[in-house]
Amino acid sequence: MFGTLAAIAVVAGCTTKVQPVAVAPVSAAAPAAVAAAFMQAVADSNLPHMGELWGTAKGPASTTNTPANWVQRVGVIQAYLRGGKSRVMGENIASAKEGRREILVELTRGSCVKTVPFTMVLTKQGSWVVNAIDLNAAGVPGKSCQSNPSGTSN
């Protein structure tokens, strides 16, 4: 009998309690991580996911349905940003304001390298979304890298 109790005590002492780990959605992450996830959605041609990561302080476009033509807008954004490689370079600290951040994203298409500013906003739900992208800085879709008047590429 003592052996059975000892065996039960040993088994009970060796059990492991597994605690589920909560994984935060991408939009709850830092602004740079949201910008990187947005660019991955661009590369994947995943317009619904882009709509989850793009919006206003009211929330993601896919949730608020604002603007009403958000699907067309993210389609245009995707056309300007797709192709090549992207990497988040970092945050422009000088432009930081409460609830707003500017993230710089580098786009590389062949030998053409562009730096594109993304304006991120903090939603009322406490998550970050892409709010605005300077598409002019990305260049014209399907066109080779334009030269500056000085003759250098940008």
C-alpha cells in the first residue's frame, strides 16, 4: 500500500500544467511590425488582410467599412507597392506625435531603391494601423526607376 501511495505522489508531482499563451494580433504590435505585416500582405496580394491593417483612428477599414471604397483603395496601394523586396527601415522619431508614427519602408525593385513613408495611427481600440502611404515616393507601377534631374536614382 505504501508503494502505491508513493507511486501516486511521484506521478502527481511530475505532471505539468500547461498555460495557454495569448498571442497578440499583429495590429496590437509596434507600428513597425504592423508596417512589415502590411507589406507582407501586399506581397501576398491579400487585400482583406491589408484592410485589417489599414484604416483610421476609428479602427481598421475592414471593420469600420470606412472609407466605403476601402477595397478599391487597398487595391491601388497594392499596385503601387508590389514587386521587388521591402524592408522596414525604422521610425522617423522627429515626426512622432501622440497616437501617430511615421515608419520608413525601403522598396527595392531591381537596382531601384525607394524609401516610402507610412503614417501609422493608434486606433481607439489600442492597436496600430497604416493610415497613409506616400505612394509618390514608391514610384510609378511598372515603370523603371526614374532619375532625378541631378542624374541619381531614387
